[in-house]
Amino acid sequence: MRVKVDADKCQGHNRCFSLAVELFDVDEYGYATELGDGQVPQELEEKARLAAANCPEFAISIEE
């Protein structure tokens, strides 16, 4: 599984970061990016889905 943040959609709410700090980072303006190449370890898959579901801008996509 991989997560991807669409920079054009992200509005800096930081919900993904607060729910899954292991998978996301935020810049000095609050905009999120996926860490590394977005690869999600199996033990963090539930957190990735939770972060995607809680993004008000639907900026996070998941590739299975």
C-alpha cells in the first residue's frame, strides 16, 4: 500500500499528520506530504486509511 498527498488539494488542516505522524510530514505552512515514497508498512495500513478518510479536502489517495 502507498499513500499520496495531492499538493493542489491540501489546505493544511494537518489531520493526516496528527493521525499518522509515521506516514506524513508538514511544511512550515502546514501543507502535508507523504514521507519517503509513500510506502505504508502493513502495521500502519489502518492509520493510512483513517488519515485518508479524515482529510476534508480528499487530498490523500491510497494505492493498494
